[in-house]
Amino acid sequence: MSVARGVDRPLRRVAMISVHTSPLDRPGTGDAGGMNVYVVELARRLARRGVEVDVFTRATSSELEPLVHAEDGVRVQHVTAGPFEGLAKADLPAQLCAFAREVLRTEASHEPGWYDAVHSHYWLSGQVGALARDRWGVPLVHSMHTMAKVKNASLADGDTPEPAVRVIGEEQVVAAADLLIANTDDEARELVEHYDADPALVEVVAPGVDLDLFTPTDRDAARSRLGIAPDKHLLVFVGRIQPLKAPDVLVRAAAQMLQRDPGLAGRLEVAVVGGPSGSGLERPTALVELAADLGLGDAVRFVPPVERAGLVDWYAAADAVCVPSYNESFGLVAAEAQAVGTPVVAAAVGGLRSVVRHDESGLLVPGHDPADYAAALGRVIGEPGLRERLAAGAVRSAGRFSWEHTADATLAAYRSAARRRREDLLARAEMMGR
Ligand code: UDP
């Protein structure tokens, strides 16, 4: 590999690696969530800036075309690695060699120097990205999205800890990457503290919100489209149903609100939008059973995953959107709900602490005691003027995030990673020449 390769040339094509979740999947259940949205939104905007993106993802069905032109400048390459269906996430590491081999083969079918950078998402992809980077002589930029050590430090009761193979795999990727993209300052600090990342190699780039889609929307109009009466108090949870996201905290909080104020009976409603995911798949009906055990009956409605455009009405119809997660590296749902003009009651953890501005765009609740959520949600629906004030603050707060900014900052990160790589290679070549 020549020292000059992969540097000092325009950024034309990026290989984006997303092994375990396809950008073509609908988010809100299984492995498809915020990372899918992130990859799609970023790829789309990079393409609009003249950088072509190939997203490599594992084929999970024999029906999938090997190559899908998702939109101008964005292609999804379905990589055959392991059985199409039924491969548990825990078994994915065994397929990484096959996956990497296919990625290298695809690149080799083009003229030399086809990709100018690799951007990997989640540690599994980072393992593949590190290999590709070494072979192609281009920079590896990596986004963790979630981190096992951070997740294990704040597990929900009874949730399964992330295994050592993931922790070690993440450490390897952090050590290999030319540049790490963190969603927030907090995540950047965690990378340094828990994974020994070089602070100079960590760049903070906030994810965005599609502010054309998630625009301030009238609550009553949204309710009439959804068939929800205007006099209801509606609390909404949106996301993948798993212990980490703690939708049970909202359900328990609603039960306490009803117990304390019997006047709310028949007027308080909870909507849980999304499907089972992760360790939530082990007991997919647990939340339904909990609602029944708490005697909530019709007060909790379960809505299967909704396409993103359809979420606007669910966010807008809510008096408050509740995000009681044990951990979030960012929290797209909180940002999207605010963009629509709905206050967010969220756990004071991870990225939610920067996405939600306490007492300005929502309320941050320390810990996961349902009583505290009942109190905060009770304030939003009962305290005169509070919801209106927070709703106005929510729109302002969400205005800080845009995918356009994410794409510009990510492009700058690719360029600085390429510059740094060139400097490293030149320094090494000089040492060898001495
Ligand atoms: N989402 C969706 N439909 C659903 C539920 C969720 O499109 O029924 C999307 C939601 O709009 C958000 C993403 O899934 O963009 C979830 O991202 P978040 O950062 O909140 O959580 P993650 O899935 O990354 O843990």
C-alpha cells in the first residue's frame, strides 16, 4: 500500500458497515431502531453532498436482492453471511469473517481505491471495518451507538448483562479506529474513561431530527386522526419494547396516578408504540400482562410499530411522551417528540440529559421509581400552563438538532481522520527510511 493512498483526494465514496441491522428495515421492533434511522438519514445527506454511500448489511432473507438502490447515491449491499433467518444476535460474531470477506470481495470487483473511507456502526461492524481499513488503506471512522460497559452499569432489574465477547470486541474497535464519533459529550467521556480512547480521536457529532417531517402539530387534529377523544390525558411511549427502555415504568406510573386520583379513571390513557426487541423478545407479552395485573385494562393500548411519518400524530396527540430508559446514548424519540411540540418526561440518563432540557422542554427524572414518574407526568397534565410552556420549549430544544449538521460534521470527521492517517503513515515511512 502506498503512503499516499486514501488521502489528499476528494471524498467520493464511503463504505458504511451496519452488520446486524438493515437501513431498509422499519424501526421500532427487533434490532431496528435509532441506528437504522441514523444510517439512513446520514447516508441520504452525504449523498446529497456528492458522496456516494454503500451500506453493507447482513442479508436476513433469501428474497432480498443483493444490491438495492435505496435512493440517488445510496446503495444497500446485502451480504450473505450465515443463515438468512433465525440467527441470534449473540451468534453474529461467528459470521464476521464471512461478512468481511464478502465486503472485501465487493470492493475488489471495482477499480482500485473505490472507497475513500469506512464508517462502521456498532462494534460488530467495527470489527469488519477495521479489516477493510487495513486492506484499503483508508480511514476507519466508528460510531459505537451503545456501549456494553455503560449498559451493564445501569441494567434494568433482571435484564441480561452484555457478554465479555462484546466488551472485548468494543475495546478492539476503539483501539483500531482512526476516529470515533460520539453522540454527546457524555458519550465522549465514557469512551475515554471506560474504553481508554485517545481523547484527540473522539469527535462529538450530535444526531439529528428530520425537522421537515417532525414539525409542530396541533394536538386535537392529531387526536381526531387517531380517534382519541380531546378530553383524554394521553401519555405515550415510542420505541422498542425491552427492559432497557423501561416502558413498564410508565405503565406502573399510570397505575399509581389512577390510584391516587380516582377522578382520572376513564380519562387517563397510555399508548405504547413499538414491538418487542432484545431481551424483551424472551417475554414478548410481559408488558401486556403487567398492564392487566395492575388492573389497567383498556387504559393501556398497544400499537404495533408505526412508520416514521405516522409517528408525528402519536407524538402530537400526547400530553407527554415518556422515555424512562435505563440508558440512551442519544434518544431520537425524545428529540422527535419535542420537534412536534410535545414535552418529554425522561430518565436523567445518558444522552437524554442533553436532548431534554429540564423544566424547559420537559422534565428529567432521576432514577426509575414509578412514583417519581407519576409525579412528573401528573404535573404536566395537571399544573396550569406547564404543558404549554414546556411545549414551546420543546420545539426550541429540538431545533438544535438537524441531520444536515450531522452530515456536515461527519464529513469533516472523515476528512480529519484521513489527514491524521496520512500523517501517521508518513511518520512511519520516515522512521523506516532512517
Ligand atoms: N421508531 C419508528 N417507529 C416506531 C418506533 C420507533 O420509526 O414504531 C423510530 C423512532 O422514530 C426513532 C427510532 O425508531 O427514530 C428509535 O430511536 P431511539 O434513539 O429513540 O432508540 P434506539 O432504537 O436507538 O434505542
